Amino acid sequence: MKVLVFIEQRDGKIKSSAHEALTVGFKLAGSSANLAAVLVGQGVAGHASQLAGWGPDTVYTADSADCALYNVQSYANGVESAIKAFSPDVVLGVASPMGRDVFPRLAARMDGAILTDLTYVESSGSGVQGTKPMYSGKCIADVATEGAKISFVTIRQNVFPVAKPGSGNAGATPVSAAAGDGKIKTVEIRKGKSAKPDLTEASLIISGGRAMANSDNFKILADCADVIGATVGASRAAVDSGYASHDMQVGQTGKTVNPNLYIACGISGSIQHMAGMRTSKVIVAVNTDKDAPIFGVASYGIVGDLFKVVPLMTEQFKNLLK
């Protein structure tokens, strides 16, 4: 099976999720010769070497000024050029905002099958089969591509273990990065102020809910996050109340996360919120309501006032990390 992996990068830095996708891709392909990767952006030709030892023998680079800022049309064009050059059976990426944007467009263009947000995947004939959570995680669906000439697949981040195969020369091969038709134009990309990992890639997250009461109180969570290297998130209720920005929202209408540790502070645990974090490896809930739904999925629960509990946790973390 030939597999092409779409590698996401920001400002020349390859995202850590790429290593997860390459691990899955190498398992499906079975060899470096059957595995390739594609990088799209401006100045990406020099970044192919970062993928040496991660499996692919070939890294297609769609390097163009038209791709300096993310634009779904030009990025899709770049990946399509790599597809035509490599002729893969499967195109693999992560279920990130970019993956959700690019992959359906490519599947429609190339009359391919598409499976999204998989938490398990394996080869099946010339296609793939796997599982994905549905209906806010209430059930798991078995899905597969059958009879498709090409399959497009995105995997959920922080689910698959990363293993560097140590093979693959990652030689750069230029492909066309044609500009879009101009109907969509990227004027600027506004970045968040935090230098910490995005929620979807963070291994440690501490989130606040409506009980935070105001935006200033999120400093309590930020102080704790600084000690343990976590990223701060928020529930939809906190975002809707204006306490946190939308890019911090965890949940069905926000970001789906799967960290090693998720600390939920003052979050009751609505179905919408739990749909975005219930697969976290360890969940710690802090809430004054002992009957809050969040305790139903929590590994550890603390019934108490977050404004007293979180500062105590922060001090304990400091002592442990001395």
C-alpha cells in the first residue's frame, strides 16, 4: 500500500502531530519506499531534512510565495500535485482545523473516499478500515473505504503512540504549488499571544468553566499551567460569557483534545464539553457540586472551591518539581 502523509508546519516548524501521522503512515505502508510526505508553504524545501528517519524516502515540497499564508485553495493544490506525482492509495493527515479544511476538498476533487477523526486505523485491501467516536463520543463507529481508487484519512491527535522507525532518507522533491482561483484570499493570520502548545497538541491542559466568574480569574489557571507546562482551556459557557477567547474552547463546538492530563475547574460537564475531552488519559475534576456530571468521567474528583483548590495544587506542583 502506498501512503502519502500531509505534514503540517507553522513558520517553518513542523508540528508534533506530524510524527504521529508518520508513525501511522509507516505502519500502513510497510516500508519507506511506499511512504511519502508532502510539505506545503513558503520556504519549506529546506525543511524536508527534519523528516529524515521518520519513514518517508520522498518528501514532496510545494514551495511557493502563494502558500506563505495558509489558504485552502493553494494548499489543496500543493497536496494534489504530490498525489499526482506519487499515486498513493491513501492520503493521511491529522484531524486538525487544517486537515478538516483540506481533506474534504481533495476527496471531492479526486472522487475519493474519506474517513475522518479515526482513533484506530489499519489497511484493508487497497483501502483502510478503522473506528471513530460519534454522537459526542456516545458510540464508536466501525468505518471502511471499499472500492475507492484513493482514500483520504485523518486521525485524532494524541491517540496513536509515536515511534520513529529510523529509516527513510526524506529526499526533497519539488512539486507545483499553484495559486488558487482568487475567490479565497488570506489577508493575515492572527496568532494567539501564548507560546504554549495549541490545545489539540498539548499533553497537559487545565480548563475553566463559568464558575471562573470573570476573565481575570483565569490567571489562577495560568499560574498553575506555568508550573507544569500546561495549556489553558475553557468551556463553552466560559467563552460565551466572555471570560475566555474562542480559541481556548474545548468541546463539540470547540476543540477536541486528548491530553495525558486534563484538569477541569468549575466545569459541570455538559455533554457538549465532554465530547471534546472525555478521551483524555487522566481527568481531574474540581467542582463544588458533588453531583456534577464531570465526576462521572473523572479519574480523580475534588469537591471544593476552585479558588482554594487550584492555588493549593499549584503550590504542590512547585514542591514536586523542585
